[in-house]
Amino acid sequence: MSEVPSMDEAVSSGQGAPPLVIDIRGATKVFNPGKSNQVEALDEIDLSVGPGEFITLIGPSGCGKSTLLRLVASLIPPSTGTVQVNAKPAEQARLDRDYGMAFQTAGLFDWRTVTKNIELPLELMGWSRGARRRRAAEMLELVKLSEFANHHPSELSGGMQQRVAIARALSFSPSLLLMDEPFGALDEMTREHMQDELLRIWKETETTVVFVTHSIPEAVYLSTQVVVMSPRPGGIASVIDVDLGDRNASTRDDPAFFTKVTEVRTALRKVEE
């Protein structure tokens, strides 16, 4: 049986790079068009995201970060332009369950155990009881919560609840994870711990991540690229590459980290002038 060529081998042999996970071209979003309460939320968005990237969206409040995430998830359609996920329309990618989502609130059901919460999307997808239980156990091991399998969400801390939410979002092995300020409600120390946990999970699963945040240090610490958005109607002001190597406890004290934080902060100040 022949092996699947690596990315480098594919490029060198002329097969080209793998298809983009996200490809947005000329996307706009206008809410209530033609009415007195019309809102132009997004304007001419062009954004490409490759496999395995960790992309953070950051910008002024109301610039359309969450709206852009919802376009990718096909929770709302663009007014104009195209949004593709895994080389197909975003709506088809949603039907094919190509992505998982995690929000600021974990959104767990307290009448279900931790295991049953993780199993929920698998149950809806028609997985057998045994397959659901095995997959939930794997995901609990991934997020280091195996000993809490039979607990209920109200018995967990906020950070633990978010880890369960991430496990649920990844339970069916989506190629893309969409995260809308998932750590915004956590205290600073828990937030930093969750950032490290998310990076560990990202590396282990090789899932592409798009992450919305208002925190510049968080954006820099997590990302391979920071996408800086302009005020409403939101656009892409700049895309800043972040190459800090493997992130760990010393990264936040590294001069290179502070340099990159300053670069992102400067880009945000420019869009707000």
C-alpha cells in the first residue's frame, strides 16, 4: 500500500499544497438591509486559513469578529461574496460536520453527566452507545478530566467546564475548531492554564483553530497568525505572523513575545485612529 505523501513531498512532486481549510473571498454582511436599522457589519473580507493553523481574530468591540466566525460556521449567510470550508460552501461543510464550536459559556447540560455531554453530538449523529462511550473516554483523557466522567457540570470549575466543552466540540474529529472568546469569563491564572491546555490539544489533534479574543497577549501567545480587524464595517486591516516556537511558561517573559504584543497593539491603534 502506498503512503500518502507529506505536504513537502506533494509540493515538490507538483501535486500542490493541501486545500485551504477556510477560503473567504469578498464577503460582506449587512443586517436588516434597506431598513432604518440597517447595519453594515463586514465589508469585503478576504481571508485564507491553511491546515493546522491557529488563527486569532482581534479588533475593536463591534468590528464583526463573532459575525465573521458565524459566516464560517454557516450560522448566517454572507450578503455578498463566498465562504468555503474544506473547498466546499460553508453550508455544506456545516451539514458535513466539518467544524466544532466552543463559546464564552460552556453551554453544558447540567442534567447530563460530563460523559453524556461529550456524547451529545455523537448521539445526534447516530453513533452506537458503545462507540459514544469509548469516544467520550478518549476525549476526557485528552482534556485530562477522566476522573470526572460521571460528575455533572455544576460540580466543575469554570475552566473544567470549558475543557468539557472543547472535548465535546472535538468529539467527532472535525478538521476545524471555531472558538468565540471561550476564556473571557475566566480569572487570569485559570485563563493562562486553559491557553496552555488548548495549545496542547491543538498540537495533539492537529485541528485548525479560529479563535476570537479581545486580549492582545492571549492572541499572541496562542496564534500562528493574528488577524487584526478594523472598526465596523469590519475588514481585515492586517495579518501578523507569530513565530515564537513552542509556547511554555517562559514564553510570556520572552522579549520576542513582548515585541510581538507591541506589534499587534500598534496595528490596533492604527485602525482606531
